[in-house]
Amino acid sequence: MRLGINLGYWGAGMDSDNLVVAQEADRLGYSVCWAAEAYGSDAATVLSWVAAQTERIDIGSAIFQIPARTPAMTAMTAATLDSLSGGRFRLGLGVSGPQVSEGWYGVKFDKPLARTREYVEIVRKAMSRERLSYEGEHWTLPLPGGPGKPLKLTVHPQRPHIPLYIAAIGPKNLQQTGEIADGALLIFPAAENLEETAVAHLRAGREKAGKTLDGFDICPTLPLAVGADKDVSALADMFRPYTALYVGGMGSRKQNFYNQAARRMGYEKEAAEIQDKYLSGDKEGAAAAIPEKLIDQTTLLGSVERIADRMRAYADAGVTTLTLSPAGFGLEDRLASLRAGTEALERAGLA
């Protein structure tokens, strides 16, 4: 199992620290450095900045939002980043959510599975340097009846095949991801039920495409906080606002994919309470309502030995790249967490 690092969003007051974290992950042999975007910093610019100041670590978008860019623009960006980084780019895509898609980008959030499938087909066709023509429900290239003509990407990507990941949570999206992508980006994954909540659906998609999970990258992101095992409860409390935001407030009451994921994990009643409190404005109450077990199942907390045990559980469940999001009260804490991650991987016998 390999390790990755997720820098999250740029512009949150830790930009210079984030670069140092990426460079330390590079030095330690981490496999990939991911950057996110929502409606603040864009991932492409961040990744080009990181790539220019690292040597070996891959850079990945987690995620480029599908409503933010046309598929041809995404192909251009992917090819450019792969070339600039010397063949170190991984393309992560996701549909975002209805509030961001419609509120920020002005793109209707409808038929996300069909839209994703068409988007991936166009991106891959463009990156293969075929002349780009496509007829689908959501995109038609060139536009009919106008001056447009099929064009070919002028940039030669560093590699003939850039790894393509999709951020997926629901069963149908997971199955389609297994069918059409090279990897899956997961969030809030519990090792104890990863088979039924994610891996089984990915495997079904691979089988539909006539493939197996061999070579497919299952890549969850897990917050990490290192400390004494006796302090696990206090470490878990660090992630209450984060978990409350996603389970309670990320999306609308009817369309919150993270809330639905918590329900599938067995927290039906708790997920409803967290959402009710968060959407009513009681964010502290929502955070307090999160069971400690839910946080512990979806993070890495405690001593290096305890974290190593959890890493073994994720590897046994099928995870191939474990992406860490190290918490801390400053740069030195985050760097220490990175080093603890590599130590835990070695103690787990997974390095």
C-alpha cells in the first residue's frame, strides 16, 4: 500500500506551510500529493506550483470539478500538467454538488452519472490526440450547423495514458467508476465495512468492463492525528467540525452524499440528527451529536502502533493508496504527522 498527502484548499492561511508539507512528503517517498477545489482556489494552479518545487511525488487533482470546465479544457490542462511535471500528473474528477454546480458555476446538476460518463469519454478521446468529435446527450462536438470542425490536441502529453480517478460515494457512481476509471477517490471510508460500501460496487463495475481490480487504485482520504492512545477521544474531537460540515451541511437536505454514506455505514439515526442540527444553524450541536466511533472509524488517530493497525485493516479491505490529511497546530506538527505516517506504514509491514 502506498501513501498520499492531501493539501486540501489553497488560500486557507497555510499556503507556505502546504508547500513545505508537499516537499517533505516528496522527500519521504509519498506516492502522490492531491489538491482540492470548491469555490476558492483552483487545483490546477496549485498543482503546477507544487510540481515545480518537488522532484518525485505525483501531483493529483482531488478533484477537478466537472461543471467548472468543458471536457476539452480538462484534457488541455491534464496534458499541460503532465508535461510540466515530467509525467507525474493524476487526473481526479468529480461532479461536485448541486449547490456549487448551480450556485457557483451556473450548471444544472442533473443526470450526474451520464454526464460523468460522457465527460470521461471526451477527455480520453482528446488526450489520445484523436480529432475531437462527439455526439452525446450533454455534449456535441463540433456544434452542428456552425463553423466548428474536429480539432486535435496540439500538446503531446508526457505519457500516452494519464491515470484518471473519479470521486465516488454512492453505489451507482462507484460501479460506474470501476467501469470507466483507473482509480476511485473515497471519503469517509471505514475499513470495517469498506467491502460492502465501496469495493463490491467497484468490483462490479470492473467486471462489467471485463476487468478485475488488479491495477485499479482504491484511494481513500483519511484525516490523521498522532498522539497517545489514552488521548484518542480528544484527538477525535479535533475532527468534529469537519465531520459535521460534511455529514450535516455539505449539500441540501435531499442531496447530501456524505450524509447518505454515514447512513449506509449504520448511522441512520445519528446522521439525521447531525443534519437537522447543522441545517438549523446549531453547528456546535451537530458536532456534539457525532458518535466518537464514527470519527474513529473514518480517521487515523492515536499512537504509531494504533495507526499501523488501522493501516493494515485498510490494506486488507483493498485500499492501494491511503491518502493522509495530517492535522496539527502548526507546521512542525503536520511534518511530524507525515513522518509518523511513514513509520506506521513500515510497522504495518506495508511499505
